[in-house]
Amino acid sequence: MPEVYYFCRNMAVNLTAYRQVLSETDHHHARLVAVSKIKPVSDIMALYEAGQRIFGENYVQELVDKASQLPQDIQWHFIGHLQSNKVKYIAPFVSMIHGVDSAKLLREIGKQAAKQDRVIDCLLQVHIATEETKFGLNGQELYQLLDEAGDLQHVRVAGLMGMASNTDDEAQIRREFAALKDLHAAVKEKYFAGRDDFKELSTGMSGDYKIALEEGSTLVRIGSLLFGARNYV
Ligand SMILES: *Cc1c(COP(=O)(O)O)cnc(C)c1O
């Protein structure tokens, strides 16, 4: 099939890739988060018109600006690193926050959600890659957070999120996703047995989403494959 591009000024959204990804996520009963960071609202609208409703953004100000210009029925997922003092700006409308990695942040989300009379879905970010980064919990910290978190009425801990190593070694990527899947199952059994609110596993990006889907992903976060490479200025 030829590549079909939707042209909008000089921007392009790859609808062929979009259809392909959707058929794969459907097959695995997973959902697509279209990662639109840095990309203009016209690109988001192009994918919206093709039927996409879940979009992911990494930066608070950018998300607030875009949300105010775009249709109300978009479900915005915040997938970047969130500072506690900025939760209040997105609490009125954000539908899921993927990168929660501290009890402090979880409590602040609960507090701001309460003010809005909302319940916000949160994913706890686990560090699964070999690279050093300051983001994400290790297994022990994850259990500690869940022990401490207690009963948060305005936050729903909906699952886990992780990013695999940036490597060509597919076996390693698969091992990392599989380890997160096992951790998800263990946490579900210990803290969420008999409930169905801890069911999301947010893994997989443009380069590794096929492996992620095979290893139990329920939410793939895909940007460049749909919107083209990001040109940071
Ligand atoms: C940017 C980003 C993505 C999308 O990455 P692509 O490689 O462009 O698909 C996914 N997850 C997170 C957390 C990101 O920051």
C-alpha cells in the first residue's frame, strides 16, 4: 500500500502508520496514546479527524495551551515528568497521569483532584531500563509507595508505566517489558485482588511497541511513527 500523508501546511501525519498501529493495538486489546508533544494542534486535529481521541503530552504549559484549543472529548494523558507544584494546572481536565513516581506527587494529585471533584487515573512509573535516570521507582520503592499511599479517594492507581532501554537488543527489551508485566501481576495480587481498577500496563513507544504488545502492554505511547520526527528547537 502506498504511504498516505495528510498534509496540513507543511506538517504531515502518517495515516497509514496510524491504521497499522490501530490494527495491532486492537488485536492485543490495547489502546493507543498518540504522543503529540512539540507537534502543532493542526497535526492533532488531523489524527482526531481520523478517529483518535487519546493524546499524550509531556509538558504542562504546552498541554494546557493545546487542550484549550482542541475538542472537549479528547482524553489527555500526561506522560512526562510532573512536578508537584504544576499538578493544579492539569487537574481540571487531565484523564490519566502516567509518570507518578513518588507518594508526594500522588498525594498532590489527590488533593487537586478533590478540589475539582474528580478522580484522576494514575500510573506508577517503574524504572526497568539499564540506563541511569532519576525517574521511576525500583520494585522496593514501588511497594513502599503502595504501602504508604493508603486510601486516596480522588486518585485511582490504574497500573504501571515503564520505558525499556534504548537499545537494538530486542531480547533485552523483551526481558524488561516482561519483568514489568510480572511486577504488575504481583502488585495486582497483593493490593488490588478482586478489583478491576489496576489493569493498565503503559509500555511501548515507536521503536518497541510491537514487543510491548506481545508482553502485555495495554497502552502504547507512540509519537514519531505517527507525527514524524520531532525537531526540538
Ligand atoms: C516522547 C515520548 C514517547 C513517544 O516516543 P516516540 O519514540 O516518538 O514514539 C513515549 N513515551 C514517553 C514517556 C515520551 O516522553
